[in-house]
Amino acid sequence: MSSSANEAASRASAVSSMGQTIPTDAEVGHPEGVRWGMVVDLDRCTGCQACVVACQAENNIALNEEQRVLERRAKTWIRIERYWEGEFPNAKARFIPVLCQHCGNAPCETVCPVWATYHNNEGLNVQVYNRCIGTRFCANGCPYSVRYFNFWNPEWPEPMNNQLNPDVTVRTKGIIEKCTFCIQRINRVQVTAKTEGREIRSGEVQPACAQSCPTSALVFCDLNDPESAPAQLAEAEAGRSYTLLEHFGTDPGIIYLKKVDPHAELEEDSHAPVETHA
Amino acid sequence: MSGLGRRRFLVGSAALAGGATVVACAAPERESQVQSFVLQPELSLPGQELWFATTCAHSSCGNSVVVRTIDGRAKKVEGNPAFPVNQGKLNVRSQAGVQSLYHPDRLTVPRRRRGLRGANEFEDLEWPAGLDLLTEKMSEARSVVVITGPISGTRARIARDFATAFGGEHVVYETLESTVWRKTVQDGLGARRLPYLDIANAHSILSFGADFLSTWLSPTQYGVGYGEFRQGHGERGRLIQVEPRMSLTGANADSWVYVHPGQEGALALSIAQVIAAEGLAPPDNWFNVVSQVGGLDALNAYAPDRVSQRTGVPVERIQEIAREFASHQPGFAIAGGPALASTNGLDNGLAAMLLNHMVGSVGQPGGLLPNPDLRSSVTPPTEPTSFADLAGRGNTWLEGDPPDVAIVFEADPVYGMPDATRFADALGKIPFVVGIGTIMNETLGHADLVLPSTHAFEEWGDYVPDPAPRQHVVGLQQPVVRPTTSGRSFGDILLTLWHDLRPNLAPPWDTMRDAVRANAAEVFRGGDFEERWVELLKNGGGWNDDWAPEFRSSPNWHINLLAEPAFSDNGVEFPLHVIPFEGVALGGGDETANPWLQATPDPISTATWTTWVEMNPSTAAALNVSRGDVVRIETAHGEFEAGVYISPAAAPGVLGVPIGQGHTFGGRWREDRGSNVLASLAPLTVAGAGGLAWAATRARVRPTGDYRQLPTIEVLPNARNDVEEVIVQITNE
Amino acid sequence: MQHLTALLPRVTLKQALIVGGATTPLLAGGAGVLAILLYLMAAGGTATPAPEQPIAFDHSVHAGDAAIPCEFCHRGVGSQAAATVPSVEQCMFCHSVVKTDSPQIQLLQAHWDTNTPVNWARVHRVPDHVRFVHAPHIQAGVACETCHGDVASMEEVKQVRSLAMGDCQGCHRENSASLDCATCHK
Amino acid sequence: MQEPVVADTKTSNRELLDFVFAWPAWFFAVGGALNGLLVAAFVVVILMLMFGLQFLGYSHPVYWGFLIVNFVFWIGVSHAGIMVSAILRLTQAEWRRPVTRAAEVLTIFSLLTAVQFPLIHSGRPWRTMYWTFPYDWNRGAWPNPRSPLVWDPSAIFTYLTSTILFVYVALLPDLALARDRAPNPVSRAIYGVLAMGFRGTTRQWRIQTVAGLLLSAIILPIFVSVHSIVSWDFAVTSVPGWHNTIFAPYFVIGAVHSGVSAVVTVMIVMRYAFGLKRFITRDHIDSLARLLIVVATVWLFFFLLDFFFGLYGTEPAEVDTWQRRLVEPPWVVIAITFIICAYIIPVPMWMFRAVRRNFFWMFVTTILVNVGMWLERYMVVVPALERKSGLTFTYGDYAPSLSEFILVAASFALVILGFLTFSKLLPIMPAADIKEGQILADRIRVGRANVPAAMRE
């Protein structure tokens, strides 16, 4: 690659283990275009859930009442997964925010019979709610389990409905919903930029999760824009970058940066239980 | 900076007229109608978003927010990018403010008690009737007590002066108060205000129980620093967390060290001993302070091999911590949470402070930096009344000397004070209790008159964040929507009373808005104030950037090196330690009525909506219980039930229990849910500081035989990262 | 085919009637179902008759005779999503002196006096799952009449285009505008 | 080969058509019970339409369960009719004659039942025209041809259409027979219309026979394609345990296994219920059982192939899925039950001629096969979804709700009811075919020789 622009453009495929065989949309469709993506620095993420609530607030996600949590029908477009390592006193909790990966090669898109989910030319995995008929095939296909089905019509007791964001549809029963990268914000910025007759500025678009994240662990960016700070960050931190479940070959639009643990022994037996002394 | 940074924030009063019209009328049938407002402010068009900078709540977290409003309705709360405390970022609780605003169970009209106190029988009143009743009682009152949550700024000044004018006092109640840390800072640094933690530039942080990423003091501010600390420019910072129960901060630490409850100070001294003995820090730094606590000889009593048994930390581990901490400087040590909530909490805190002096991080970049003292014109953030004081007052009231009227605002001592203090009974001795708040809570449930207050987004106010970000900061609060209820702001209610009853003592302002404005005029003198005022409201407050104070006086050590923590019991009948903790969403329980917060999973257990108890697998095995089993946790002062969550991070013999549930008042999402661990705590205090030693209670556990599925986001218990397919990839570079 | 036609002469009139009788309900039912499906597919934006308005505002007088530009009253159209209706205050700029004796203006006056908003019946609306932003269309030089018809000649405004998805798409296709679902669907 | 049924024309006419015109009491009892189940299911479906799918046991991330299992099951059963009928017809197997009609009717009704399940299972059935109706108007949004869910309807409806044609062509002479014997003018008129003027001329017979044979040949590839495509609903995804290249033939042979077993079950029931002892004989079930031994063994081979492919791939998630299916409780119970029911009990039993020729034991074993095969589909679909990837945090468990049990039970009711209704209205035994067999079997003496009375063309 001659320019860093091209490098940045193909990074998504470079980090994919199957990058050689599966072209990214950047390569096949729009080499010069936008590919929205996110860099998630796991070393910054504290698991504080700020992004989760920000997303709930921005996207009119139904209230996850206790019964829904118990039935495992709670909807959180972004969720903080917590994984344990080791045992007391050397137990470690690892957090990872998991949201729709906006895969360049998305398993959900091919299986939808009605094109309710498709890939647009900005690298977004779009869900068209009104088109969705609720076969839930996409949710099965998604290895990240980030697609959520509406078993009910959501309800907000008066006057709670006042807080609903008019830019986002309230999803009815029977359809799948998921993270949209706050497409309403992207659209708004695009319209504004168009009205003002200019290009979108780097960093002008911010989804709710990245905006609220206190530690700036989530950084939204155009992966094809070599000027954007996150793209440069991902470049600089190439040694730490990986994508989730690489072996599925989904070419995710979200690049994770590995958690740094100075005490981690990365050998085979690093996770063997350590002698306790309590 | 985000796109928000370039947006124009508005001044509430300028744009509110449009919103006012909308809210004044019922929401139109959006589908079929389009409304033509009578008056349309220049800036406001239907469907257009307007942004107002204000403050999130009455909370002390110090975040300034920007509220997105459309058609007069608040839609979304975002961080104020210009504000130095949170810098555009926001934590869970601040974001949920909009849901508290539109909570369906908010108090809408004044209510008068009909049945017994606490029986939740009220009748609705009109505002004039409610105010008349209050005026009548107040005019007869000889003494008044004003109990509020941690408020600051003009609101606090009014509360304080009001109480004084009516022959009473202003009591500030915080569920888990910061008094001990404040005392530690006073004694250990000689500073009157909480120091600024320069997390961003630190290379190591040694935290004794301070859950600064989740709930401790100003988590958003610390979170911003933490991001830089980890992956900013320069060396990656190391975080060592020492605590008996793994907090969210502990979960993010590079080294998480279990220490027996109350032994944090001993461990800190042991680390100090290693630093001194191994010469890990230049003696110039520490010789004087160590001399003040008895010199090296005294410290040698805390050599690792001597305290290893006592603290539960192996000798090598103590040495490792000392070396890691001392060799990655600048860095600092802080104490909080259970470390300060033992009976020897102040000693633990001072021991941690000793480490700061030893490594020379006091007043240095990357260490503890002084915050400027407040300008005299600014009312200081109200320092919480210590638990001992409050419990003492309660006793006085019980013994027959209660004030005539109590005014309670945004504080819930009936919920948060241990039952053993009999605070509800003490409050019951007060002939007339007025509760002011947005939603019912336990204390309001015990009131004779309940007045609805405006939500933080509906009223004027200002506040001084504490700890400040090393600057003079005053945050301003302006109404972003017209009040959706008949509520009035706390300040307005007090001012109305004041002018009615003691006009000669009353301040010159009639309303909260005037008061805030007058205060701002006093603080931000010079130039054209009108222009300045608009600017202040647009920015969400005012701050200066170029302040470099220093810690003024030398520390004043009263560290009792031999203090052993005392517990509620000798450990025979009640063998287990109860460590209550504040969750990242529910905190001390004030905001539990909010369904977003209720549904926000606890990061460690991923549990929602309930009270659980974190238990080590071995403890659970000994009790023959497993995940989801309901157990009864009994202390010498009460008992409660909780569902078992078996956690690999929980220490044997330690029960971690979240605070926040167990309310009987407060709407559909809060009532009759979980249990209140605080009620069963022993009323022990922290020696020398007076705070509640909430981590000093011992308990025993009885299985009830019931099973209740835990509402967790994780489906299988304890998903692991050390299986074949590692999800969170780790590197040690 | 021959084999099949060979069967035909054997069908008597009676049999034919029976066949007809037996199959007609079936066919009618099927056609009905099909019709309902087709209706459902096409529904969601058909042109509607003019709704009754709280005040009989006559566009033909304002936009037609007086030739007031659309943007004069619909201020948001060039800059944001909604074209917006003018506030009562704006109406009153003129109508505090113009035609104050008209009964309709007195209705308006009543709203002004009592400080109550006018609830106009909405004429054009897209479903909740559609995001329509006026500004870029105006920027692109689309005339108001393209979608709203010749409002200047309408006494009562009514919807003249279906504004169904295909309608929007047709125009987008002709003008090489975006056909990405996410452009309009939210 | 087997001996043909020998009965004179009158007897067979009477016995074969008696049920069509008779109204035994049990018919109403059984029909009522089945209708009750259907009403219950109808209530469930209405509730689901009104209040969403909350009544089902699905949760995140297991979004497919009983209903899809049932869909696959009934598609599988539907393969029996064509398999038996078409292959046997093409190969001119003499013993097929009493079997074909029942098998074909079973195909139709199980197919009709199966296609309802994806519909009621979808979140918004009223919008499924986007899916099944390839229409465009001017939106530029056709159904997505990459999705196997779009291949499904085309395959299934092709199969349904051809099966109905197939049955109808075979039915023509019988309809004519029913017309001729109808007791009242109304039914005579209806049968008359349906018989399309079939009078039994040589020409008509020829056309009917040729059409039947042609359809048999055409329908075989369709039948193979249908279950292959159903298998691709799973095989084209990246879900571990689903994405196996062997799935298509594995599903097809599994379908034949369960379908032929279902045919045997149905025949035995018919034998007693409809009084067809003379026509359904031990020879028939013996033959089918022998067929089943082969089919079952091939199916087992494919099952093991699927298993070994999973293991040889050594993809951790795939191996985990197999471990979950076969080792972990509660799946191990289901796995053992299924393999015992579907193979270990029936096949060794079928080895014995005594079993093969015993109606009771054949009834029991074939029922067992279908219990096993239902569980097999359950094992294919659900455990894989519960443990989909390395994100162990999102692992879910599936517990079917009462609604799903009702819907599954109702699907059986629907098939049985359809079968009963058909047999009530039309001859369930191919009378003409049987009679043809008898004519072919009739022998006359020519001189000293005893020769067939009729020769096959």
C-alpha cells in the first residue's frame, strides 16, 4: 500500500484472519467512501455502564423490567459482558462492550428474506424496522448475539413517553432491533453538512455510547478516514488490535484493542488456579 | 471535542416560552394534528432540537450536562463538553435524570398525612393550603431543623441561613458520607477542600477501597482521567486496588489485593515500611512525616512478615505492591469505601496519606493536587454532617428535645440510617415534619406534609463541584423544560416562607432565580453582567483556568498506629463480614425509583432489580447454598434477605451486599423490591471522624430454602475468559 | 392438450353450472384475499381528501392572490426537517389589521386572546418509521409544488401525491438521489 | 412379489367406499377432540398476533425452537407420500396399490400443516407478503434471493402443487366411482364435477396412467430439493452445529425415515379404523419395514457423518455443540432417547419377520421412530442456538412454553383431521388402482396354461 489512506481503508480486512479471501466492502464497493466503525480500547473500558444507559436513552429502547431480565428478553443494544478469570484471590473480571459489529461480511444480511437488514454504502449494517417480518433468522446467524427481538409492544407509562427521541422509531412487537451506530445522528450531521455545503468533519458524528463514555474507551470513526484520530490510534496500536470472533470471517467494523495486563502470563498455564493464602 | 461542542447551548429563559406553550397544553395528537403555537420564540421551531446546559441533579457528583429538548420536552442528557469536571462525559446516574423528570409516580401536588406516620396514607392538597399549613406550623415553631442531601451553592446558603433565621440548623445527610475522607485530607494534607487527583498524569495509583471509577466522590471526573492514565500519552499507569470486596475499580485494577476488613491501614503501613526499608523512595521525602508518626521504629512493627497474618496478604505480595507503587512514580494512594468505613477508618486513611508523603506525590503532578479554596463570596459545598452527629441529634430528639419543625429535602435518613439508631422514631418525635422531593421516599413517607419539588431540570440553581478539577468552578442550573408538575423548587419554598414569616431577616431575593443571579453577580464581578450572565448560562457555569494553589499547611498527624478495627461482634456468633457497597447505578439508593437505573446491570454480578449477596464458592458450599438461593443475613442489629450470587472474586467469609433496594415508598419500580442492608448495620462510628463504620458489621447467614432466579444479564453463571476461546484478549506489553 | 379438450364435450350445462357454482366462491375468495394483500401493500400514503381545519385558512388567497412565498410562513422549510406552521403571533402581524371582521379571523383572534394554540389538522404526513427532512429537498431545488401540488390554487389544501414509498423512490431515482433505505427509514 | 388383494369388484367397491358414505360415531368423537385442540391453537395464534410472541418460550439468543422443529418435522413426514408413491409407481411395485393414496394424502396435509409454522412463528405474519410474494411495484425491494428462507417457499409450494396434482390424477377414477355410487344428487353432482367426466374409456385410462407416471418422475427431484432447501435454512448459517455440508442428504434421508414410518403408522390405523383389513395386509407392512431398515441405516450413517464432520473439523464451537448435544444434561437425555427411539429399538426389531408382520409392533416401532425423529430435529435446532459462539456471556437456555406444546399438538391434530376429512369425502384407498391390480392378477385358462387375464402394456 502506498498511502496511509489505503492502509487505513483496508485495515478491517487486515485484522481479519480471513482477510485474504473475504473482501471488505471497502475493497469491493466504495474504496473512497465512508466506513463507519468504532475503536474500543478495552484497556480504557471500566465496565461502568454509562454507554448502556446512553444507548437506552437515545434509541427509545424499551424498559427492561425485571420480568424481562428474568426471561432473558431484556434489550440492550450495547451490553458490557463480564468474564471471569482465575479464582479468589487472583480472580480477575474482564469487561468488554459488545454491540452490533456492523460487519463488512455480515451473516445476518444474507439470511433475511426481505432485505430488512442490509449493508449500506457507508459500512453500516442497517435494519429497516418496517420491512422486518420477524423471522429472527438474522438473530440466529449473528455470532455476537446483538440482535434483539421485540416480544411485546414497548410501553412507557405517561408521562414517560415525553422522553422518547422523535428521531428514532419506536419499534413495535414482532421485529428485530439492534444497534444502528445512532444512524439518526449520522443522518443529522450529513444533512447539516449538506445544507452548509461542506464535508462531514472528522469526529463530528458521535453515537450516544461513545459520547458518554467517561474514559473514552469507545471512539467512533470513519475507518476509511486516515486523518481521524481513532484510525490513527488503531494504526499505532496495531499490536493490540483484534476483532471479535475473527474466525467467523465477518470483517467487523469494530476494532477492539486488547486489554493490557502487566501481570498476565500469556503462556498456556497462565490461567491455572493460583495458590490461595487467605 | 464532539460535535456537541460546537452546538449553541441556549439560555433557558430565552427559549422556554415555546416549550412553555407546548407543555401548557396537552400533547397534540401527533399523528393527525400540527400545532400552531401562539408565541414562537425566535430560536424555537417545532421539531427543532434545543440544547440547554444545566446540572444533572442535586447530587454532588459535579457533572454539568447538556439537555436536548424538542418541543419543550427533555429528550436526552449529555455531558457538557466545556465543563472542566466531566468534560462532555457522563455517568449512568446523570444520564437517567431525564427519566426521573418524567417518572409517572412523581409527586404532583402537596399531600397531607392522614394516617399514622409511615403508613403511606395521604390526602392531596392545593398548594395554597399546603403552604398555609406550613406557614402556620413554622410561625409557631421555636426551632427548625433542615435536613437536606449534599447540596451546595446558593441552595445550601439559603438552607443554612434559613435554618439559622428560624433558630435551627442545617443538617446535611449523605447515605455513605464522605466525612472520613474529608477528615483524612484535613489531617493528612492540611487542606480544607478535597484534593484533585491527577489521575491522568499518574503512573501508579494505590487505592485502598476507593471505588473511584464507580461511585466514589466524582466518578466521571476520575473516569476521564482514568482513560488517560491507561492509554493516554506516556507510560501506562498501574492501578493497585486493596479491598475486602472487589469493587468495579478493583475489577479494573492491574493488581487486586484482598485485605481483611479494617486492615487496610496496617497494610499501608507495611508498604510504607518496605519503601523505607528498601529505600524505594528518597528519604528526604518522607523522613519528617515518618518521624511524626513515631519514626522508622514504629513502622518496623508493620514489617510485612508481622502484618501478613493480620491483613491476609502474603509477605511477598506486600513487597511487590510496595515496589510496584514506589517504582512507578508519580503516583498516589487514596483510601475510601470500606477502608474508611471501619472503626479505625481515619487511621487507615491517614496511613494511605503517609504513603503519598513518602513517595512525594503531594502537590506534585501525577499526585494529589490542591484545589483552590473557595472565594469568600461562594458558599462552600456543604460538608455532610457526620453520622455520629446525626445519630446524636436523633438521640436528643428521642430523649425529648426535638425541634418543632423538620424540613427534609432530597435526603432519606430514615432509609439510610441503621435501624439501631432509631432515627425514624427520633423523627417521629418532631411534631411537624415537612418533606420536599420529587418522588416519595422513606423519610417523606414519615412526613406530615409532603411538598412536590421541581426536578433539577425544571429549576434554577448553582453548585460548586467537590472535589473541584483544580479550578474555581461554579456550575449553573437553569430550567430546561417548564415544570411538568405543580412542584416548586426547594429554594423557592424556603424563600416564600422566609419572606412571609421573618421578612426582616429575609434575603433580598424573592425567588431562586434572583438568588442564583445575585450570587453569580457577586462571584463573577466586573464588566457587563447581563452579557456575562447569558454567557454563564450558556456554558453551564463559570470557571477559571489558571489557578495554581499549593497545599498550605503541614499535615497534622493523629495516626494511631496500633488501632485495630472493632466489629459489631466477636466473630463467633456472627462469623461473616458484611461489606455493603454502592452499585454504579443505584448508588446510595436515592435514585432507585428510576427504571433505567434499576435495569442497569451491576458490572460485577450483572444483576439488576434486586438485592443479592456476593459469596465466595467456598462460603456458599459451607452454607450449602447456590446461585439464586434466598438466604437470610442476620446481624446483631437486624436481618434481611438476599439472593446468593456466587462470585469467584468474593473473599471467603466476606459478604458483599449492594445498597439501594428495600424501599417501601417511591413508586412502581422501587417499592417492595430487595432489601436494605443499611438498616441492619451496627451503629459503629469511625473513631476521630464520626462517620458510620458501615463495613464493621458481622453477620451470619441462614438459608431460607427459597429459590429465586437472579435477574442477571449473564445467563450462565460466571462466564469465563480463560476458556478455549478467549473473548477479552489480553496483552502484557 | 388434445387429451384434455377431449373431455370437454362431455360436460353438460348442468355440470358447467355446478362447476361454476363450486368454483366461484373459491375464486372470489382468493381474489378477495389477493385484493386485500394488494391494498395492504399499496396502502400507507394514498391521497386523501382535504381534512376539516379548525380555521378555514384559504391558501389560494394567501399563496395565490397575495402571492406570499411559502417560506414566509413555513419558516423551517429551508433549514430543518419540518416546514413548520406559523405561530398565531405571526398570523396576527397582519390580521390585527387585515380583515379583522371576518368570522374566521375572529376565530384566530380568539386563540390569540386566550393564548391557546391552533390545532391544525395535518394534511401531509409520513409514517413514524420514515424520516423526511425538508431542508435537503429545498436545497436540491425541488419546488414545493412537486410534492404538495398547486397549493396556490387550493382553497382547502389536500394531499395530491400518494407519498408512498414508491412515490418517493421514483423521484429519488429520477434525480439520482440516494436510494439507501437508511436515507429515509429510521 | 406379494400376493395382490383378491376381492370381487362388488366387495371392493363396497368396502373401499363404505367409509366415505358412512358416519361412524367415533368419527365425531375424534373429530371433536381434534377440533378442540385446533381451537386452542387458534386462540394461541390470535393472542400471538395481538400481543406479540411473548407467549412462546423464546428468549435471547434462542429465537428458534419448537415451532421450527415442528416445521422441519412435518416437512420431513411429507416426504413419505411421494417417496413411497412415486418410486413404487415408477418401479411398478405391485404391493404399492393400497398404500399410495394414504401416503400422498399424508404428504398434502403434513405439508399444509408445515407451511403454517414459519408464518405463525414470524413476528409479523401480516407482513410476510414481502417474503412470499415476489413483487416489486417501484420500490426496488424484492425478496432477498440470498436467503434460504426465500428458497423455502418456492420449493415447498412447488412440492405442494405437484403433490396435489399427483394425488388428483390418481384420484380421478375413484372420483368417478364415487360419483357413480353417490347416494344423493348433491354429492353425485360434486363428485361429478371433481371427476372431470372420467368415464373409464381406454383413452382416459391411458391419459391418466401416463400423467401419473410422468408426475412421478417429475416429482422425485422436487421431493429431494425440498428437504435439502429446508436443511439449508440451517446449513448456510455460521451457527456451529448447523453449518454442515452433509445437511442436505442427511435431512432428506431423515425425512424419508420419519415419513415412511408415519405411512406405516397411518396404514395400521386405517386398517382398523376404516375396516380395510382385506386391503392392508401383513405383506405391506413387511415390505415397508424392510424398506425402513435400509432407510434407517442410511440415515444413521448420515447422522454419524454429521457428527464426525463436526469432530474432524475440530472447530471448538462445533465440538462444544456436539458435546452439548450428546453429553451435557439435559440434552444427553434427549440424545439417548432420540437415538434409541429412532434406531436402536426399531431397526433390530424389524430384523425379525415376526415383528415386521405384526401390526401392533410395527405400530409401536414406527411411532417410536417419529418420536425419535422429532427429538432429532429438536437436537439439531436448539442446542446450537443456545451456544452459538465464544461469547459465553450470552449463552441462553430454551424452555418451551405451554403455547408451544399446544401448537405442536395442534399440528398433529390438523394433520389427522385433514386425513380424516379427506377419507370422509374421498376414497382413501385407491379403489381403481386396487381393482387394476386385481385385473392384472386375474388369470384365465388358455388351454392348459394358466395365464394372466390382462397384460401390462
